[in-house]
Amino acid sequence: MAAEILDGKAIAGEIRQEVAADVQAFTASGAPAPCLAAVLVGEDPASQVYVRNKSRACEKAGIEGRTHRLPADAGQDALLGLVAELNADPNVNGILVQLPLPSLKDEAGQAMYDEREVLDAVDPLKDVDAFSPVNVGLLMQGRPRFLPCTPHGIVQLLLRTGHLCSGKNVCVVGRSDIVGKPMAMMLAQKNGSCGPEVANATVTLAHSRTADLAAVCRSAEILIAAVGRPKMITADMVRPGAVVIDVGINRVDDRLVGDVDFDAVAEVAAAITPVPGGVGPLTIAMLLHNTVMAAKLQSGR
Ligand SMILES: NC(=O)c1ccc[n+]([C@@H]2O[C@H](COP(=O)([O-])OP(=O)(O)OC[C@H]3O[C@@H](n4cnc5c(N)ncnc54)[C@H](OP(=O)(O)O)[C@@H]3O)[C@@H](O)[C@H]2O)c1
């Protein structure tokens, strides 16, 4: 294996220590500990694990982590009611609605939950996932308030490992609202609002309709895969010497694998993130960072 392994877990550890120090300084100034409220609807096992991990990470950083549970069939109105309560609660600084919401239908055959309506209802000042239209709009305009956690984690990984993007060809595969789209936007920024060193990339945003995806990927000096298909990025799709960031988390035979065929691609790439231990831990670290930022914004400190 030739490639440098980009150790997301170690970098996330660094960031979590920085956040913990920040929390200490914040509370030493007389402020209450920042508080993150997670909303979990239903019993999805993966979502339960994610919420538990986030709550533990909060605790370790000195952030109060609350979990609000609703039964799967609580319905849209109950969920919106809970979000409204958390919006109004001055002790809650950040709100996270764990996705996906249950895909149940009511008696009339209508979906019981409208995810977009729920995310739109979160107070933008408490929107630590950065999913609200206000925060997406601010990012688009190059004056972000909160940065979305997964793309922000990737930016931190690139910065802290010295893989700078300015002037480089970057290909992002996947155009979801949570990862691909904001990732492309952050790297293409002109004014360095997401970190000058990671701005000014020439970004290609690829997706399921991209013609000759392999050729598009091969043109990239930095390739970011956020698709959700195990090992779909093969060695022949990677330019020799490229930096490869694997966002994918796929469960195959009880093992987690990424979107990148790790062993083969590591022979071609200059640097690569593993799965697990790559982008995943950074996502949680940036969520903690956003929660402290939210507490500071709300307290005016
Ligand atoms: N590490 C983390 O912290 C973290 C955070 C979030 C997500 N993830 C993981 O990242 C992966 C992607 O998540 P997501 O929420 O962004 O997924 P998503 O909403 O399902 O979007 C997937 C994207 O991949 C594209 N795509 C699907 N098949 C393709 C193909 N054959 N060729 C090219 N593009 C294709 C889709 O294109 P169309 O738009 O054309 O349909 C879509 O834009 C998942 O494995 C998820 O678990 C990890």
C-alpha cells in the first residue's frame, strides 16, 4: 500500500479537545454549559446508536446532551410540537432531529412525516446540523453561520493534513443536501469563508446521471465519494497521486465499508481515508463545535 492513511479519528480527537477547552473557557466566563437536544423518533437501531454516540461525545466535551424520544407513530404534529418547545427553551442551544424519520403511512395512505417541514421548523440559530434554508442560503452566499457537519469535517481533515484545494480539480460524487451539495459549495467559495486554504477549488459535482463517471473521477486531484454504494470507486477511476475521501458508510456482511475499494485504491492514491475511522468521527466533532458556537451566538458572548 502506497497511500498515506488520513486518520480522521485522530483529527476528530484533536478537534474534540479544542471544543472541550472552548467549553471550559465559556463556562468559566459564567455561562451555563452548552446544551444539545437530540430528537429521536422511533426505534431504528442505527439511529439509536448515532444518538447515543453523539450524547456520549457531548458529555466528554462538557456539553449537556439531552435525548427526546417519540414513538414511531407519534406523527408530524407531535414532532413539530416538540421542535417548537425546544426552539422556545432558552436552556437548549442546539437541536438535532435524527434522520431518517420513520417511513410510516397513516390510514389514508399518506406519509406520516414530512422531513423537510420538520427541518424547516428548527430555529436557524439552533440549527447545528445547518440544514435550515436560512443556513443553507448563508453558506451559498459565502457568509455561513453554521457549516454542515460532514463537509466541515472533511474541510478540517484536508486542512489539518496539509491537502489544500485552491486551484485544484476536485470531484464530489453524490449531490445530497447533507453532503455532496454543501461540500461542493464550500470548496468552490471565493472568499475563503470556509477556510481560505480549502477555497477556490474547481469543483465537479457528479451524480447518478453523470456520463462517463470514471473519466470524470480520474480528472480529480481530490476525489470525494458520498454515494452509499459499497466499493463503487475502483482503482481505475482514481488518478495516480490523488487524495481520496470516502464518506460512504455501508454495512456489508456485518462490516462497515466505504464507497471506495480501499485496498486497490490505496495502491494508486497519494492519500485516502479509511472506513471506519475516516470521515465519520469528524462529523460528530463538528457537531460539538457547532453546538458551542450556537451557545456563544445565543449568549452574545
Ligand atoms: N461519514 C459520515 O459521517 C456520513 C454522513 C452522511 C452520510 N454518510 C454516508 O455517505 C453516503 C452518502 O450519503 P448521502 O446522504 O449523501 O446519500 P444520498 O442522499 O442517498 O445521495 C446519494 C448520491 O449519490 C448519487 N449516486 C447514486 N448512485 C450513483 C452512481 N451509481 N454513480 C454516481 N452517483 C450515484 C445519487 O445521485 P442522484 O442525485 O442522481 O440520485 C445521490 O446524489 C452514505 O453511505 C451515507 O451513509 C456518511
